[in-house]
Amino acid sequence: MSEYLFYFLAFVSIFAALLVVTAKNPIHSVLFLIVTFFAIAGQYIILNAQFLAIVHIIVYAGAIMVLFLFVLMLLNLNKESEPVKSYLMKGIGVLAGCLLALVMVAALHKSTMSPALGNPNEDIGLVGNLGKVLFKEYVVPFEVSSLLFLSAMIGAVMLGKRDPKIEPVNEITN
Amino acid sequence: MKVPIEHYILLSTVLFCIGVMGVLLRRNAIILLMCVEIMLNAVNLLMASFSTYHGDAAGQIFVFFIMVVAAAEVAVGLALIVMIYRNFKTTDINLFNKLKW
């Protein structure tokens, strides 16, 4: 049962990710990205990582996507205004991506996976167990990440604030 | 746990390469940030699957920290894009070539 669910979710996530890249309208890109994120959250549930699935939905679909949509609406970019690259550049981009995939798959093909260690503990993904590991072994990175958040918040506010002394440049000199 | 780990690696590889292709193909800076998010999610998925297959919780903690970094990155990146748009009235990255070469 969970096998079929895995393949279905994998198909959905790859298809939606392709649509994110190819959609003309940025709003459609954001909506397909939300589909991708929900498919990945489903993968986490299949992997018995319930806490990660919930955090993933809250952080990505709840916060980051709202931020993206907000900026797109604020900048009035919700129309197909993007100039397209030349076909040569598009072809080179697709070729480079496919070559990267080829190299990675070839490296995977040559390597041998060590088998899963016996029958691993099924409930390491629950909140209690993850919390114990996080606050026993990874306390310092956890606290440092709060500093990172603080600096990101200050940086975002500083960047977003309008400076009255600087006149906006209307023409870009190319 | 019946799905072999190789399939998770393949799925993550494909998602990562789609993200790379998006960064190479698109010119809108906001969509570039979204493609970076796809790449981060591919890595997250692989980390979580390794964590489950080997019964080690450290992988899921790393996913947690990657999410923290991704959230901070998106906040700062979108603030930068808003400031650039305010000054230049566009988010086309091909016009911002002062730092190129």
C-alpha cells in the first residue's frame, strides 16, 4: 500500500516541480510549488517522520509560500511579463540539468548501498524522541539558529525599509 | 519500508536537477528563489529517508536546521528583491550584471 503511495507522490512531486519551472505566470508557479510541498510532506508521513511532515506544511506551505505570494502581488508581477531567453540558452540549460542528473545516477549506479541496519526504531520521527535528541545533543546549533533568525529578521527589515534620501532610479543603465 | 532506498535517491536527484534547470532557464528572480526551494526540499527528503532507513534521528534534526536556514534565506532574499524592484522596477536578473565577471 505505502509503495503505491510513494510512487504516486513521487510522480505528483516531479510533475508539479516541472510545472513550477515551465509555468509562464508566476502565480501558477507558486501554486504548483505548494502541490510539490504537499507531496513531499506525504513522503515524510510514509517515512514515519510525522513531526517533519507537520513542520514542513507549517513552515513551507504556511509561511514561505504566503511570503512568495505576498511579494508577487505587492510587486504586481502576477502577469506573464517575463522576457524569454533565447532557444540556445534554454537548450543549454536543459542539457546541463540532464547531464547533472546523468552524472548523479551513474555515480549511484556504480555504488553499493549498505543494507538498512536490522529493524530500525520505527518511532524516531515522533516529537518526543526528536525533541530529546535536539535538546540533548544539538542544543548549541539550536541556539545559534535563533541568532541566525534574529540577524535575518534585522536584515530583512533594514533592506525593506525605504530610505528617503535615496532617489529611486527609473532607468536602468545597461 | 518496502520502497528501496535507491528510489528515494532517484527521486531526490530528479527533483534537484529540476531545480537546477529552473535556475538556469528562468529570468524572474522570485522564480529563481522558488527553484532553490525545490533543491533544498530534494536534499531534505533524502536526509529524512536516510534517517528512517538507518534508524538515526540526527538526519531529521539536520532537516529541521535546513528548514531554519531556508526560512531565513527566503526572508532576506525576498527583502532584497523588493528593494531591487523599488529601485529598478524590474526583477529580471539579466539586467543586474554589475557584479558579473
